[in-house]
Amino acid sequence: PLSAAALLVTHRADLTPPSGGATTVFGAVECLPAEGGVTTAAAVSLCGLFCTWDLPPGTPAGASPPPRVPASRAAHVASAAGTSLALDPASGAAAVGCRDGSVAIVSRVAKGAPEVRIPPPRAAAGRTGGCCVTSLAWSADGGGIAVGRRDGSAAVLVVRRDGAGAPVGASVGETAARHGAVAPGGDCRAIRALSFAGHILLAGSDDGSVRSYDVRPGQKGQWNELAQTGAFGAGAGGGGRV
């Protein structure tokens, strides 16, 4: 799954992973504008390879062939699911979802910054499959991380930072929530997409629904399914799938 911003980046440059691997299959891509006009792009592979690239300003669009940009950092994230990745708008750190339900926070700094691992909730301890993280989203201020899982559950993590503003840990906030649609005996309603719209968390699931949840402290709301007001097609003849 590629965001529109990630597609824009890949159209401007050929982002190449470190040499040494025969084939690298990236399952999640994200990008973030940084200071000085530099854009940071990040990707995580299905085998846990995490890479970042720094794109300088003025990289022309449509160049043929596109310029090749080597990875500025490569690291292995143990147990990474390879399908969920989100960049912190405050520090540029990456949150990577893992198969065991944990979330790894990897700094954009190449050296001297250890990985921060946020364990899965106690209710998920010992479970396999269902607690796998399938989607992530940072809040606009970087103070929270929304986590969606294969079993249809969701939570918002409250991020702790050091004096320099780098994430050093997180805990489940009071706004942790259970997604309302869970298929009995199956995982067909996994949360595949999350996004913050102010204090509203939006979640897209495998059942085809998009639901909203108010994440403000003290709000004991419910997941509300959004009614579709329009649709569009993409691809040849407008009948493709997005």
C-alpha cells in the first residue's frame, strides 16, 4: 500500500535498498517533508528491513531515467510485519508494526539511537496472528500513535519524549478502544488504514467500512460508521481499483 505522497516520491527518484539482498519486497512506504526542503522517505520490507532515504530539494519530476538515491540508513527490525509504517511529524522517527503486536520506534539518526520497543497489550500476550499490527498513524502533534490490529482492535498510545524531543517510549492512553466489528473465528475485519482528523480517529477495515472515534480524554464514545457520500474510479476507463 502506497500513499499519494509516497507515489510522488517514487516518481521523482529511484529509491534503492542496500546491496546484498537478491530481492527486497517493501510492504509499507511513507514520506515526510523535513527542514531545508529535504524529504525523508522510509520503507519496511516483509522480512523486517527498514530503510530511509533523504531526497534533496529540487529533484526534478519525470526525469528519464530517474536519479538513483541510495538508502541513508538501513536497519533490521525484529518481528516486523512489513505492512505498517508511520513517520513522526515532530522528530521524523518511524513507528513500525510487528507480528507479535508490539510497535518498534526507530530513530532517523543513523547511529547512536537504539530502537524503542513498545510491547503489545497484556490481553494480546501469548496470542499469535490476531494481535499483529496492520496499521499505524501518528497524530499531527506527534503526541500519540494510533495502532490497528488484525483482530479488529485499535488503541492510541501516548508517546513519551526526552529533552531533545526524541520518542523514548509510550503507554496505552485512556482512549484505547475496541473496534466494533470483529468477525467470529476470523480476521477478515482487520484495521488496514488509520488517520487522524484533529481529535477524530478514522479507521478503514477489511469489511469495507470506515469508522470514526473521538480520542479526546474523557470521551467514552463508540465507533461510528461513516456513510459513503461519493465514489470515484481509477485506471483505464475509470473502472480500476484504488
